[in-house]
Amino acid sequence: MVLDPFRFKTDEEIEKIISDFWEDNIEYLVKIRILLKSYPGYSISKLEERGISKMWKSLSLDQKKDIYNSQYRYQFTH
């Protein structure tokens, strides 16, 4: 059974959790790796040129939730 950390939370609460995760808990190179997977046609230079924060903000809430869940699982399995 996979636990859903967003179950019973409002979109506002979910956004706060994800924002804290992105701003406080992830190193810059991990952010780059995540965005490279989310934008497969982009290079590191292009991501930086467009702005890491801007690229993150342009992802949908569902995409961010998937990223959060994959990173959360990774922390406990590796």
C-alpha cells in the first residue's frame, strides 16, 4: 500500500508542502536533474537561462506532486 501524503489536504496545503520541499530540502543540482526529466528537450544551460524557479512554477500541481512523491520515496529507499 502506498501512502498518499496529500490525502485529505487542500490544494493550498499541498502547494505549501511542495513549496517547502522545493525551496528548503533540495540541492541545486537535484533541482536541475528533476527539471531535466520534466523538460526532456532542455539542456542545463537552457533551464538556467529560462530560470530554475520559473520552470518549476510552470509545472502543474499534479507534476509537482509526482516529483515530490518520487523524491520522498527515493530518500527512504536509497
